[in-house]
Amino acid sequence: MTVPPISLLQITDCHLGEQEGDTLLSMNPDESLRDVLSLIQQNHEHIDFLIATGDLCNEGTLPAYKRLHNVLSEQVSSPFAWLPGNHDSPRSMAEFGHAVNTKLQVLGNWLIILLNSRVEGCIYGHLESDELQFLERAINDHPGKHVMICMHHQPVPIGSQWMDNYIVRNAHEFWDIVGHFSNVKAVVWGHVHQEFSDTHHHIQLLASPSTCIQFTPYKKDFHVENTMPGYRWFELYDDGQIVTGVERVEDKDYGTDVNSHGY
Ligand SMILES: [Fe+2]
């Protein structure tokens, strides 16, 4: 009998402000998140799991996480988990219990690993040695599973000079470990606020658009564009195959300040 694929979704970089409607570059991230979640409801009858890959709240404040947790609980039909980005507060996130903060999720023949690449007070990423040890142990403890690794920061350059300053700076240590395991099929991240897709040997490298503002790809300096917010979907097959794509909300004027030089 054919096993149906696991339906996994990624949302990222929601950047919710402390109060509902607090804007980011004149855009309302609560509104765009709601639009993305409506699109998810339209597009997916069944979801097995959703992962939110960091920068969930712009200042890491508890009311923002409460709002995010509530809206995900109400509008997403599956369990979900989150991991921290540079804008997040792990202490606030920890208030929501183990299930949403899990670092390991087994879905059928797949193992999903959620890593913390955040560095206190810094925009760039780093994987601490205990995080790397956890990664290696998790893969070793689940022989025979196909593995997807999720984190906030990109572990490879994406071709935008300013954004690649904020890469996982010890990514070589990550790749040294991953290189020992042929069952790692995908590495997935947020942070870059744009769609990205590449391969490293047999491993798919994937990033998702933000649920709010979008950065223009292949830019030397900070640049925002009017591309619509979106999410990434995955179908994870029993034999290790991955089918994936990005969906964006229909064109809408969010009033985003695309002439800004930073945020
Ligand atoms: Fe972000």
C-alpha cells in the first residue's frame, strides 16, 4: 500500500509587534500573517505539522507570542512548533511549554530537527557546541529515518552581501557533521525573507518568504520589495523524496515602505 506523504508547512519571520497592529516598515505584520494563514486554510485540507522558523516577534515580548500562539492554535489544524531567531526571546517562548518548543519531531519515516542558531544580542547566527552535539546524537538515535534540519539563520550564503554577514558563522562545523549522514535530505531556514532553493550534494537547501516584509534577492545592501508574503509547503515521502513549493497571498497593497534603508 502506498503511504501518503507527510504534509509539513513552514512559516517564518512574522515579526509581530508587542501590540496588535504595530507596524514594521509601515506594514501591519498581524494582517499579513492572517492573510498567509487564510491562504494555508484554503490550500491544505490536511496538515500534519507546521514549523515557524524564528523572528516570530519583533521585540521578543510575551504579548506578541501570546497573540501568535492563539492565532496558530485557532487557524492551523495541526500541531506546530517554533524555534528562535535573532529577534526572539527564548525565555518568552519557553512560557508556552514543551510541545511548541520541541527540538525533535518524528513524522512517519521522517525526523525533523529544530536547532537554535540565535546568538544573544547579535543578528548573525552561530550553532553552539551543545547544539551541534544534539544534532549529531539525534541523527544517530534515529537510524533509518530521513532527516530535515530546521534553523533560523542560513548555513550557506544566499548571494545578498548584507544578509550574508548574518549567516551561521560556524556553518563549516554544521556541514562537517551533516556530511557523515546520507539520510539528511533537507536543511530549511528563515531569516532571509525570500524564497531560496539550492542543493548541497544530495541535500536540498530551502528558505521561505516571510509572512510580512520581503527582502530583494541578490542585493549588496538592505533592500525591501513589494513581493507578497507567503509560506513554504512540503510533501515528505516515505522513500525520502521531497516535493516542495512556495505560495504567496494574492497581490495586495500593505503600504510597505520599500525605500527604507533598514529596520
Ligand atoms: Fe526576520
